[in-house]
Amino acid sequence: MREVCAGQIYKHFKGNLVEVILIAKDSEDLSEKVVYKHLDTGEFWIRDKEMFLSPVDKVKYPDVEQEYRFEFQDEVY
């Protein structure tokens, strides 16, 4: 099973690098959310953890080589 960890860098399938700041819980339904920072703009974003870890929709984006929406980066470019 894939996992996401705070403090790590991930690459979005469209090319942006992000740093995961923390994993939070929604107070209404206790679902997990990923809070992350875009490294190019400094903006903070939040997304459902399930969606953060999901595969790229190859029907919608057939030319994308990356398998998952966000992929962990061992090395930052």
C-alpha cells in the first residue's frame, strides 16, 4: 500500500514539486487530508489523502508517463 509522509518532496504528474507539510483529519468525517506546499509558488494546498495517492487518470491524460498523481522524489531536480 502506498503511503505519504510529512517532510517529503513529491512530484505532481503535471510537473510541479510539492513538500508535504502534514497529514490532517477532517473534523466532520475524520477523513485524512494532505496539506502540502508548492515549491515554486510557496502556496499551501490541501487534498484528500486518497486522491493524493491515486493513479493518474490515463483516459483523461493518456500521454502522462507518471503512474500516480503524486510520486515521491528521492532526489530533487
